[in-house]
Amino acid sequence: MTANRCFRRVVRLGPVQVATYYDGRGREKHTAACTAPRCGFATDYDSRAAAELAARTHRCAVR
């Protein structure tokens, strides 16, 4: 089954986008995902601060 997520409060910090969404159980989650080609970094967090910290400290391994 695919996840149909509606992202809100999307901000871009360098190559990483941070967004807020509700998961399948109605809980608010935050995600940080790198938009650089072939990077593949994407993680979910319970707090917005953690997602933004991950976005600020992310370094792409692919060059």
C-alpha cells in the first residue's frame, strides 16, 4: 500500500527539504529529504527541530 501524504510547512535548507505531515494513525510527523541526485537521504522524525537539525548537518556522500 502506498502512503498518500499531504505535506505542509515545506522549507528548503540547502539541498534538503523539511516538511510536516500526518502519518496513517493521525500523528504529526516531520521528514527531512535530500533532493540531490543519487543521495537517497530521507528520514522521519517526531519533532520539527530534529528534522531541521538533520537537514542542517546533512552532507551528501555522493559527489
